[in-house]
Amino acid sequence: MRTFQLSLLAATLALATGLAHAAGGEIAVIVKTSSSNYWQNVQKGAAAAIGDAKGYTMTFQGPATETAIADEVNMVENAVNRKVAGIVLAPSDPDALVPAVKKAWEAHIPVVIIDSALADSGKQYYQSFLSTDNKKAGELCAKALIDRIGQTGKIAIMSYVAGAGSEIGRVGGFRDYLKAHSQLQVVGPFYSNSQMATALNQTTDTLTANPDLKGIFGANEPTAVGMGRALEQSGKGRQSDRDRLRRQSGPARLRQGRHARCDRRTGLVSDGRSRRENGDQPDREKACAEGPRHGRRDRDERQHRPAGCKERAVLTCLNGQTRIAMLTVICETPGTLRAEQRTKPEPLDNEVLLRVKRVGVCGTDLHIFTGKQPYLAYPRVMGHELSGLVEQAPVGSGLVAGDPVYVMPYLSCGQCIACRRGKTNCCVNIQVLGVHRDGAFTEYLSVPAQFVHKAEGITLDQAAMVEFLAIGAHAVRRADVKEGERVLVVGAGPIGMAVLTFSRLRGATVTALDTRADRLEFCVQQLGAAAAVQIGQDDRPQLSALTDGDFFDVVFDATGNPKAMERGFEFIAHGGRYVLVSIVSDTITFSDPEFHKREATLLGSRNATAEDFDTVVKAMRAGLIPDRALNTHRLALADVPARFATLLDPAGGVVKAIVEC
């Protein structure tokens, strides 16, 4: 049966298409964040609803986090520049999105606002607003809490982003109602920035500091999930004399400011406050009282359940049902790692549940640990080079339980300009495991099936090394390295070694340049480098001599060092190419006259594509990759917090470390 949520989303898109150009076109759905399970499931509902609108296509975007307001503004402006037929927008900030929506209005592009309101100054620039009353939802939560625990005592507020429009209404309504109808003392609010691990730690600290708490209010999905896990770990998760009111996804929960009944197709929820032209008002109290309608999925039988209810595992734990725990290692802040027990995830209908077996430690992980990764918000579960065994797979995926697999960790949207051109590695909305969302330093992981590939003809160790080698293969393919060309690889870490390997396999003569003599020796003896030069005062004359003064047809930088990246311009031959493989959170500069007189080509290389992964696997099967020599160190997942820092010590001689889970 179609529930209110499906009708609501269908009505939204119907309104957008009805207001759009009669000839059809693109409807851009832009939400608060693409990393939330809730909004990811709204994407599925949007895709289903647009199917009824002939001549129209739907694109779906959202920033990595709700706090990335500038990114959402850019997405709206880009949609305007693409001359889309209509925009459906869930604004993260009521004021910041007004100028972008105004641009759409000036371009005669209809806009429908959903979920949260724009500021009053933007009212004239959109056609319709399907709203949720966050203030009323906060009041209802406060009333329910008072009914449960009484009018006296102490409660805590675990919120998400200070100043967000939905947060102001939601938490404001909650506090105002408490103040008017009780004498409850409030601790907080604490702000998680919509990060589950942050909410978990904040809740743990709050419980420790306030043992007399009678209730906790979690203001959005990630915060409520982290809060629930903290309650579970503290032993206070069962219903007793302390009631916890959780704003959580799923039936009988308040979700994103509403009494929620989740629809499995859309993930949207009804609250009786949505303003629609026909005035439909669902029965809010009935939706709240009915409780869960869908049982937990059996391992061998995938039952339907609401798409927005992925965190049911947490709720069932809090209600006393036993669930499997798993070890997870979290990088809380730069330099700080912590192990904890988490609940084994339940995969969505399009996801594969993996038993993680091996995880390679990458330079990206080291940069996360040292605070030098530009695309990351802490805390984060690291790990994107992984292999494992299929635990559970969706029908039609071609995978079955027990299959050994590797994962392409770049979760691309398939709809943006990059994806449409086949460059999924630089997807506009990319979500990289271990960077934008939690990764593989854990025992179980759910991953969309399209990114999981059988590891046929290679070992689990090899499968965990495919990703970093694919980055090198992609850089070499992007530079179009040819047989007989002279190649310089600056930086002899694992990525540099991957570039060296695949350049050599294309028939190039490769020179390695690095500060460490042991790495250079490895490149010559194990990887077949023709020459190796140690960085120092006389390195330029040495490099010139190796090339008869011409320098190199192709230079790759794999250092992650701004000074080294800038100096690499010196080593490009006239007419040569310079490829930046590493990334830094910094600015690099170079001499424009020197660059122009060489007529050099500057390229960036990011991640890898399926083609590059295939190249690596074929090379491994052919015995062309010295993977055993590259794999110099091993450690157990439980030992990662204590031993991870040692991997940074050059004296340890680490080339590639693998974590066994």
C-alpha cells in the first residue's frame, strides 16, 4: 500500500515537473547531506517517483555533511547553470540558500522547498513549500518525556549543528515546552555535528558526569544513533526507571522533526504537519502508537523493512534483544585512536554485508591520523583498502555467502557530470569509505553491491592491495605513459611504487627520487627501477645526467609534500607532462614562465576507475606484482590503537602494512 510518504514525495516531484518546462528535462533534488541514511533512502524514493513523469530525469545531490552549507549553495547554483527544469531543495541553512534560490527564480526555474523553511526574505523565490513543523515536534517530544518521567529531575539534550534551522525549531520547541510545563533541569545541549561517534562520546561523558539523569533527548538521526549506542554500552539501554526518548528513524519514532512512519520505498515520513494543497492530514498519534511493522531481517531471507530504519539494530538492542557486537577502531581526533564494540550492521536491500578480513593501511590513513587529510571530519573509522568474505548479498548481485571480494571504496552517484562521462573516480558527490563515511577498520561492513567485486584468482592479502595499486595504474593511464619514455617518480611510498610498477609494465624507463635510501633500494631491487636518486643538494645534476640534460617525459609526484610538488616542475622535459597524484591541504605555486616555455601539461590524478582495478587484478594473476615484497608488516585490528603510530616511524621500514580483522 502506498503510504503518505510515497504520496508526499510523488506529489513534490509532480509539482516540480508540473511547474517545469512542458518539454521535460532534469529535476535536481538537492538535500542537506548525502551521507545520511535518511537522505540516501529519500534518493531511492525520488528515483521511484520520477518514473511516473515522462520526459523527466532526476539527479540527486547533497553535501558530505550538513555543516557544508557552501557546498549546498554551489549545488543549487550549478543546477541553475545547467538550466534544469526544476529544483527540489531541502535547505541546510534558512538564510544562506536564499541568494541561490533567487538565481533560480531569475532564471525562471521553479523551486520546491522541502523539510526546512527558507528565511522570510526568500519566500517570493520558490513555488511551494512542503514543511515539517520542527518546533511542534520538539514540543511533542517534551510532552512525551514529561509523561514518562514526571516534572522533576534532570535530563540531557544531545543536539547536532548549532544554528541550523531545523535544530533551532526542534530543540527550541523542546526546551520551551519543558520550561512551561515542568521543573526539569536541562544538561546541554551538546552538538555532535551530526557525527554518530561524536554523539556516542558526548553521551558517554554526560552519563558519567550525571549519574542521576532521568532522560535524554536526541535531536536528529546520527545523534540519536550514537546516543543509543552509548546507552547500550553503559548498560542503561534496557527500559527501566530511566526512560530514553529517542528521535530515531523507523516507526514509533520522531524523525527529522516529525512523528514518523517510514515507507520502504521512499524513506520519507509523515507528521500531519506537511502543508499540501489538498490539506491531507495523516493520523499522527496513530502513526506514533502503532510501533514497528517489520521484523528484523533473517540472515537467509531478506524481508522488506522501511528504508529509513537501518538503525533498527540499535533500537532492538535498547529494547533488550541480543544482537551481534563487532570490534571497531575509531580515529576520534588527530593522533587519537580508540577501539569500541559496535552493533553488527544490517544491510539495506541494495547492500552486501561483508565480513572484513584484510585492510591495507594507506597514506590517506596516515594523513587522517596526523590531521592532514583535507576532506575529512572527525571522528572517523578509517580504512578503504579492504578485502573480505560475503556474509549476505542481495538477489541479482552475482554474489553469494562465502565469496572472497575486494571493494571499490569510491561510492559514486552515477548521475553527476563526472559519472556521466565515465569518470566515477572524481564524482561530484563522491563518498569514499574511510574518508567521507566510516570505513573498514571494523569486523563487518555494509557496502552497496555495485562496488563489491569477486576476488577471483587472487588471495585476500592481494585483494586488500588492489586499491592502492589501482591508484598508480590510473595515474599512469591518465599520463598515457608510452614505451621508451623516461619517467620520474618523486616519492617512493606505496603509491609511488604503484606508479613505478605500472610505468615499467608499459615499457618506460623509470627513475625514483626520494629522501630514504632504503625505499630507493627497494625500488631498484624489487620493482625494477632503472635508477634511484636520493634527494639532496646534488639531485638535479644527477637527474640531468640520467637524461642527457633533457629531463623527463613524465614526472609523477606522490609525496604529499607541497615543497616537493613545487620542485617537481623543474624536472619536466620540454613538451612533457607533470601528474600530481598526491594531495595536500595546502596551496602550491610554480613559475609561469618556466611552465610556459616548456609547453608542459599539468594533470591531476584522483582515485581510480573499474578499468584500473581490472588492470591490477590481471597483473596480479599474471604474477607481475611483487605483492609479498610490498607487504612488509601485519597487525591485528585489536592492536591498531596501540601500534598504529609506529607505522609512521621510518626506522620501522614499513612499505605496506595490512590489518587482519
